Amino acid sequence: MKLTNEELNILAILDESHGLSTESIAMQLDMKKDDVQKLIKKMEDENIIVSYPTLIDWNKIEGKETIVAMIDVKVTPQRNVGFDEVAEQIYRYPEVTSLYLMSGTYDLSVTIEGKTMKEIALFVSNKLATIEYVVSTTTHFKLKKYKHDGVIIEGNNDKDRRMVISP
Amino acid sequence: MNMNYQNYLSKTANDLEPSGIRKFFDLAASMEGVISLGVGEPDFITPWNIREVAIEALQDGYTSYTANAGLLELREEITSYLKRKFHVNYRAEDQVIVTVGASQSLDLAFRAILNPGDEVLVIEPAFVSYASLVTLAGGVPVRIATKEENGFKVTPEQMEAAITDKTKAILLCSPNNPTGTCLNKEELNEIARVVKEHDLLVVSDEIYAELAYDQEYTSFASLPGMYERTILINGFSKGFAMTGWRLGFLAAPSEIISAMVKIYQYTTMCAPYMLQIGAIEALRNSSDQVEKMKLNYWRRRNFTVQSLNRIGLECHTPGGAFYVFPSIKKTGLTSEQFASELLQQEKVAVVPGNAFGESGEGYIRCSYATSIEQLQEAMNRIERFLKTIETKQNQKLEKAK
């Protein structure tokens, strides 16, 4: 699908921050507010804009800490049961936060979140590994989140070091 | 022994006007929670690929001098950049110098062309250094005050009126700091006509050339008959977000360049080796990032101009750089009063327009090189500030009745 410059500009702003009002977006792009609203609605309907998630660092909040694991899953697809069908059996679980079909040494990359390691281990052994076409699983626990979706979470964030006034 | 240093300092140094920004800086720097629209540099940090290459250069031991004019490899990248972007042809061997910031390019240009008493036309409001650089080189700055109703653009008539038999050169800056004004091809051609008629040189400060939003940028040297007369100055600071690297460059006819190289070798020797290597990477592999930053500035410009006009500070839409220059005349305050009261009451820093020449009185410079969220907050604060002024004005009127 080809988008217009105006649509691409709107996406660029939303991609950086979705906390801005349509009015602010309209002003930035020198457009009418109604037109911005219409284009956003259109792109939502076309599922180009899928949703507006907020990046939250849960581990900063006491009692809300989560453990995240990425699991490499090997699958043997059968006649009439392709990757898509196996994937659906996996992504239906609410614990699964993302799922990708991969090229390379394994087939599906599953990300799951849990409160404890035990919770994740149980999910893998009781639910994931028991799915009929799943051949093997390798679980990797995430230890630290440095960068997520282009945002540096922990580390040397570029701060403003400029003088308050300069010519 | 108490020494009276006034007796030791040179007359030139003593007579230099202190920068109008200085005292304001001290005040703003001492306060907390200030939103600054007073910054004359990008809020972006130099793209990582450029930084990485410079780090590697330092690691690999590129710590010696380079040729006075700069690394030939960098000068070759500069000439191909100038050709690609601005359609001007220079030879890397003898027509380009890499300098310590575009500021030094300006200094070299004036030292190379001015005899004592030679006049240089400086179009104001202008960057704070211009007039002083001319003076330091022994020349005489002749100021031309542009007007808001002309979009802060100089007219050929104004130039004609300012030209004498001592006029040597005209200093142009488009897009302009502090007004953001960008001259189009026709306007530049008008200037070129006057330049030719009076046999002048042009020092063209094109440091904001990457940040022209509404039309394709025209380099003065690309105009017919102007190549021979132009000292083109550009650099990495603004477009590539590399202010602290202090890297600029000059391109000019080889006779002028060789005079400047002589001065340069005695005063500075060369720009830092490892940073020149970073600059090569900037010219080779950063156009996407430069474009992205430009798009960001463009959005902020639109936002800022509309916001200012909406809250009652009129301003024209500047075609480039990252400044707007709204009028504050209706508040009845001077530029300095406005800036200082705004800072104290609402903690928003702007630069009083008179810092850029007398013709800047009645205006303030707002830089939009800051995040949209900060801009939004700054606009809210300025609006509140304007309301308090209005209330005071009304109270005065009531009393007078």
C-alpha cells in the first residue's frame, strides 16, 4: 500500500509519541485538525495503525516485577496443519506477549511474561511442550532490558548537555 | 602592586562590544526549571555512526597534525557534497579549507580580504559575531537594518544606499540567524546584480543550508557570475548536529584560498585529525539522519509559528534554520525587559532581539531546537505571561481614566 506524504508524516509523529493531541499534530504538519483526524481513522481502519501501546517499565514498581522469557520453538508441520495453525494454538494463551515465525534453526519465537521463573517453567512444560506438533523448546530468560522498540531503557541515555543560552 | 589592566589591554580588545547574550546567559544559567528557547544549536546529538568513526580514529592513533587545509580525503568529500547538494564545483586540492568551526572561516575570510578601513555590509538582525569579526580584521562593518514587513530581507535599494567607494564585500547569511529568513533565487539574483555592478565580494555564510524548508536551497556561488566573487562558508554544526566538534569549511577561488591558508597555518595549523575523520563519515553516510532531523525541525517550526501567532506574538514564517523572530512591540516592553521578565516570571529563556543589532529591538529570538513537549509548555507559559502584561496595561488605562 502506498501512503501519501501527509499520512507518512502523521505516522512519524505517532511513532515517536502518541501522547500528542490531533491539534498539535495538525499544527506541526500545517494541516487541518479534521483532516488529521480523518487520516488517522483511515489508517486505523486499514490496520496500519494497529494499537497504541505504552512502554512501561514494570520492574520499577514493587509487586509488579515481571520475568520475561524468549522461547525458541521447533515445530513439525503436518499436512493440513501449517505453521499458522500451530501459532494460533500458542498465541491464544494470554501469557504469550509476542510470537514470530522465524527463519533459521528454529521456527517460532515466543515471548512470555510471568511473575516467577516457576510460572514460566510450568507454562513451557505443561502447555507449550505438550502441543502436538511442537518438537522442542529452548527457554532463554531475559536478565536486563537495555533497549526496547527503539527506546533506551537502561544505560547511557543521551541527555541535553547544551548551555541554556547560546548565540 | 595593583595593576591597572586597562593600560595593558589593546584598544581593539577594549573597544569590542560585549556580546548581548552574555549577561542574560548568567541569569538564566543560575535558575532551575528553565525551558530554554535560547539555544542556538541542535537538540539532537551527533548521529552515532559519525561518533563511532571518530572514536575509532582516536583509538587507532590519528592524533597528529594534518595538512593545513585539512585532510585531502575530507576536502574531496566536501567538494562532492557541494556539487551534489548545491551544484557548485570546487577543486579539493586548492579551493577548500577545513576550519575550526564556520566561525573561523568567517574570521579567515575577513582577514584575507580586508584592508584597514574597508567596509563590509552586514545585514541585520545578524549573528552576534559578524560586526566584531569585521572590526577585528581592521574593516568597518556597515549595518543595514532589514524590516519585518519585508520578511527581514535586504532590498537592492538598501544595499545601493549603503555602498560607498570603500565597500569591499557583503556578508550574507541565508537561512538567517536570528530571523530564520531564507532568500530565494530571485532575491539572491537581485543581490548578485548589485554585487556585480559595484565590483564586490560576497562572504556567504551557508551554515544553515541543510535546514531550508520551503524551497530548494540556492547557494550564492551557484548564481551566474558569482562563483568568482563568493567565499562560501559552511560546516557540520547545524545540519549534522555537530556544534561541539568545531568543524567548518570554506570554498573559494584558489587565489583567495591560498591567502587564507597562509593565515591559517600561522594561527591554527589545522583542525583536529580524528574529528576530520568523523566528518568524512558525516558526509558519506548520514544523509538519512540529516533528513530526519530536518523533518523534525520543520514540524516544530510549523507548530511554533502557529502557536506564537495564536497567543498574540506575531511572527512571519521563517523559511529555514531553527529560529522564529516574533515581535513583542505591542507589550510596550523593550526586548531585554520582555526577555528578563519572561525568564523571571515564567522561567522561559529567549534571546532579546537587540542582541543581534539595533534593528532587532522589539523582537525576541525563539529557537525551536527543543522537543515538541517543551515547546508546548513554553507556549503555555508565554501565553500566561502575556496575559499578566495585558492585565497590567488595562489597569494602567483604567487609572488614567
